[in-house]
Amino acid sequence: MKRQAGFTLIELMMVIAIISILATLGIPHLNTYLQHLKLSGAVNKLVSDLQLARQNSIITEIKYGIVFDLDRNQYLLVKSKVDPKIIDRVDFKEVTFKEITFPTYELIATGERAIFFKKLGNLDGHNGRVVLELDNLAPRQIIFSSNAGQLTIR
């Protein structure tokens, strides 16, 4: 009589038990990893929009800027300081603005904070930073060096 190839029921149950144990150990780490991804994504989006505003200001010689709406936890990418046109609206669902420290940021008519880039791509000669946070994760900083136009993420 030939022996049939295959796995026994006990072997299959042992594999399922091992996979279950590994999954229960990994789920808490997965949640933390997803939180890190959300915060990193928000930081990268803001950096990208700051760079876009700066580049557009240099190319078009029209002021572009970011308007921070802290009450709604969002920001707007806008063209022109005089007659602002909204280019993009970014709403952070869970990530919050912890701190915005641009010495020359302005309060526009609606009471929101805004920074605008001049045609040379700088602010008014001052450095600044934006700090974003999410739950119990370490806050992330975006530091802007106005004269060099360099953005650093910490």
C-alpha cells in the first residue's frame, strides 16, 4: 500500500496556531507604524507645498503662500497676497499643528496665520518652523531657513 503525501491535521493546526500568535504580537506594532506613516505623510505634504509656494513665487514673481487655519486644522496653498486664490486645501484629520513660529507670519483678514514668499523665494529675512504632532508620537519639526530657502525636517 502506498503512502499518500500531505499534511496531517495536527501539523496544519500547529501552523495556524503559530501564525495566530505572531499576528497577535504584531498588531500593536502595526498600529504604531500606521500612526508614524500618517505623521510622516502630513509632514511631507506640508514640506512639498512650502517648496511649491516658494518655487512658484520665484518663477512667476507673484507672492505665493501658506495660510494656516488652526481652528479647522488645515492649511491652504494660495496665490497672491492681495487677491488670494486657493490652489490647494489640505485638511489634517488627526495630525495637529503644535506650533508655528515664523517671526513675520501675518494675520490675514480672517484671523488665520499666513506666510508668503517673495519673488526671490525668501520670507522677510527670518527663519521659522512648523511643528506637527499626532497622539503620543514625538512631534516633527519643519525648519525653514529663509535666506538659503532650505527646509529641514526633524
